[in-house]
Amino acid sequence: MRYTPGGVARVGLKIRHTSTQQEAGIARKVECDIPAIALDKAALVTSKMLPGQQVSVEGFLAQRSLRNTQLILHIDNIILK
């Protein structure tokens, strides 16, 4: 865990998503790694995660920065399962 200059807890992580979705009437297996960041209370919960642990997250997607258009998930709420 790291801290911002303002003292807010910050954790960067990758979340692996795995599911089966319907596309054009056909089942499709979906797997992807999603870069994410958690701040404050979500960062404290995230720091207790174990590798491979299942989670449920809520948040929003945004550009990594003004110059880098890669998307990153900003986690507002995380529940460890």
C-alpha cells in the first residue's frame, strides 16, 4: 500500500474477470485482466486480499491520465468473498 501526497491510502492492482456471456445467441467465454486502483477505505480492504481471491467491485472507468487513454477501473467499493 502506498499513500498520496495528501495522505490517502492507494493500492494499484489487476483484477481478472472470467465469465460466460451470450453473443449473437452463442455462449462465449470471456477472460480479461483489468487494471484498477483503490483509494481510501477501498484501498484498506484491497490490501487484505490474497492472490486469486474472488471479489465483487463497484466503481467507474476512466483514462489512466490526460496523455494515456488506457482505461483503468477506479474502485469505490470492494467486497471480499
